[in-house]
Amino acid sequence: MSYLTLILKNPFRNKTRTSLSIIGIAIGITIIVAMGMITNGLQASTQTTLKAGAAEITVTHAGSNAFVSSGGTIDQSRVADIKGIGGVKDAAGILKVSNSSTTSGTSSSSSASPAGSGGFGGLSIIGIDNSQLSLAGISADNVNGSLFSNGSTDEVIIGKTAAQSLNKTVGDTINLYGKDFKITGIFETGNFIQDAGVFMPLNTLQNLTSNTNKVSNIYVKVKDNANVTQVSKSIADAYPNELSTTTAADQANRISQAMGTIDTASWAISLLAIFIGGIGVINTMIMSVFERTREIGVLKAVGWKDRRILGMILGESIVLTLIAAVAGTVVGVVGVEVLLSFSSSTITPVFSIDILIRAFGVALIVGVLGGLYPAYRASRLQPTEALRYE
């Protein structure tokens, strides 16, 4: 039997103990992979909010932001007022509500939650003029089918994620606020929140929800030579205590900070996995050395050097943890995909080489740290004492 074959076979002499060690390490690796995929998915979606053509500034009622609303609405006349501010190229008023009991088929009673419900309590519905859909990142290029017409009172376009969740396609109908609407198109922007919603003409949604001449937010597109931060400040200064503004860059930074917190938590879990896994590997390898004391004595008696013994035990430890890394990575990837496919989540998990490197890096560190002491202990055994060991 070759040296390498010996290293590969020795960890499995006690299958039960080895399996428990692999499972313990694999659990930590699974969590690292799962959190990494979800974080990457959120970050990828965030980048789409900065795409060319979409609004750079979001105006909300004072006390609100682009994500959380105080429930206030804005008079629609402010859209025209904002268009007159220096540096503003275009502006569009939108109305956001939530159809919390929308179903895929029959009519249902629905509730209107204006301004920023964002779909977390139900299906997000946004009203906007079709000529200004580009400010929301939607154009004919990313719509399968056609856009709704402003003059229509029964047409909508639906996001790809929402369409999949509700099992809808172009030409189907969807019941919103007790009224059937025809789906003229399915859009995909890459924004996981937006793609889980429905867009319809602004005046239609205003009439449905009794929000006549009211909007939740105003999307603002600035001129090419204008400073986004300065224009945002000018809007806020023009209407103090009434309007607040958030730039797309600010939103992206806030999300990035949140992702950074999740990433830090992932690294903390990695360290915990190293600690717990290391203890498990140390225990497994020490027991293995104890059980093979006479065998190690024979190997040293026939001429094996200390470094060869050390390398064998350390190699066995690394083999054990790398197997755990493979198992943990596979379970993490499959688990996230399966769980999200059966949930209403709109996040698209993203697996990257960074996640793979982190998973196997943690496994390698655990293998080296966990096997170092048992390997050193085995290499220091005296042949005569080892051969007398019972």
C-alpha cells in the first residue's frame, strides 16, 4: 500500500466516529455557503438599481425613505414642481400599494397599504404612466409582451418573479382589488423587489385605492451634466418638512452596509466552525493515534522518520475536513435552491468562486489546526514504548 493510499484509507477505519466528525464540520460549511449565496444574490440585485436610464433620486414624504414609509402621500402637483428645479431632466409620480390577499385565480377582497409596503405584506402594486416606465428601469427591451396603455383600465404588466409565483403568463388575468386585469407583458429588471410586483397606469391605481391626485414617491432623473447630490439637496431644501430625498447611490450604500453586516456574521460563523470543527478533529485524530499506537511503533521501528509520521496523521486530518467541505458545499447549494424554490422569496441565490474558496479554506484550516497536535504527538512516540502499548 502506498503512502498516499494509506492516508486516504486510515480515517475510515472507525466509520462511525469519522462520519460524526464530517457531519459536524459539514454543518458549519453548509451555513457559510448558504449565507454567502444569499448575500451575493442581494448584492447582485442591488447593482441593478444603478442601471443607466433609471431614476437617480427617489422623493418621498417627510419621515419616509425608499424602503420604509410613514404612511404619508405626496400631492401629485409636486411632480410638476420638481420638474422645474434646476438639474432635473424628468420626474414621475408613482403610487405603491400592497394587494395583501391577491390570489392566482379567483377574486378576493384586498386591502390598500399606500406608500412603501413594498410587497412584504403581499403583492406589490405600482401605478405609473407608461411613458415614464424607464424611470423605474422598465423598457420594451426587458418586457416579454407589451406595455400597458395609459388609457386602459384593465391592463397590467407583471414581474417575472411574481408571474412564476402566481403561475401567470402573458394573456392571463389577475384579480386586484376585486377587479380582473389582463397581463399584457412580463418584465424582468433584475431588482428582486421590483420583479415581484405589478405595474399598472397611475390613474387606474389611484381610482382603485381612493388616492386621487396622490402619489407615494416621485422618481427623478437628473440631467447629464448635473450633480445628483446637489439636485437631491435642492429638492429637499425647496420643500422642508414635506419631502425627503434619497439617491440611488445612497440606497445602494445602505444595502451594501447591510450586506457587510451579513458578511461579517458569515465570517463569525466561519470562525465558530473552525473552533468547533477543530475540537472535533482533534478528538477524532487523538483517538485514532491512541488506537494505532502499536502500529505507529512498528512503522518507526522499520525506519519511518518523525516527519513522515507527522505528515501521515496531518494528511488524514485534512482528508477528513476536505470531505466535509465537499459535503457541506453540496448540501448548502442544493438546500438554498430547494428552500427558496418552495418559498415566496424573490431572492436569486448566486454561487461564486469566493464562496468555494472560503468553504475549502475553512476546511483546510480546521484540518491543519485539528490534526497538528495529534500528528505531533504521534511523531514523538518512542518505538520501544509504542510496541509495548496494550
